[in-house]
Amino acid sequence: MTDQSIETLFAGKYVHLRRRGTWEYAERANPQGAVIIVAVTPEDRVLLVEQYRIPIQSKTLEFPAGLIGDQASFEGESWRESARRELLEETGWDCEHVDSIMAGPSSAGMSTEIMHFVRARGLMRVNAGGGDASEDITVHEVPVNEIAAFVAAKMAAGFAIDPKVYAG
């Protein structure tokens, strides 16, 4: 299958739909990947974000995350730089170190996207966070020993819980 040509079915501002042979899949218009950030504050609180996700028509509970180099001003940034930028933008926390946990496909049967799962260390509170102008993010700082109950309560309240929260 690797020698078949790629056909573009649709090219939008953010997503392209492609076909190779009989296989259809999505590709981001800026396919540098994504970062998912596991961050625990010096007070042993896990940073989680809540936001409404249009594709699933639901509020979600997730780790802070974002696209690598998704804007012209971030072109060429590394996954480490992206993780630090997204952590600060979404949560208001900066960090001294970003370590790789793993990198791999987010949905290998449907997308070319590679996600970088990282851990942020040496956290320092800088501002309130909440995302950029296009986002409406609520930041949660959850004590490590209360995380299971917090996630269960959000699920009971109708939130979609990103499965990566369980892996972190």
C-alpha cells in the first residue's frame, strides 16, 4: 500500500481529508503533531482543563494540550517549546523542564497526527490561564489523592473524559 498515490478529497483551513487506495483519513493542515502535558504543581495538584468541544458537542476534561507550530508565529517550534507555551497559555503555569513520556499516533486508523505525551516539571504559577482568544478554558488544580473522585464526578455531570487522563 505504500506505493499508492495520495488523493486529496477535501482541503480545509485546519484539516485535509485524504485517500490512499481505499483508505480515507484525516491530516491536519499543519501536520507537526500535538502535545499532551501532564503537570503536577509543587502542592501535588494535577492540572486539568475543561472546555467545550464542538465535534462531540460536549464539555470535556483533559490534560492541557495543543498543536505544535499551529500558527505562523510558532513555525519551527519543537514539541518541548510547544508544550511549555501551551501549558502557560491554557493553565497559567510555566515550567522549568519538559520531559518526553512517549510519542505515537493519536488515532492510527484515521489520522496522520503524532502526539507527544510529556511531563512538565518545576512548575511556577504565572497567571490565570484560560487559553487564547479563541478558547474558553476552565483550569482545575486537583489534589493527586482526589483525582479519581474528581474525574468520576465530572463524568457523572455529563462531561466527556479524555482517555489520556486515565493514562497520565
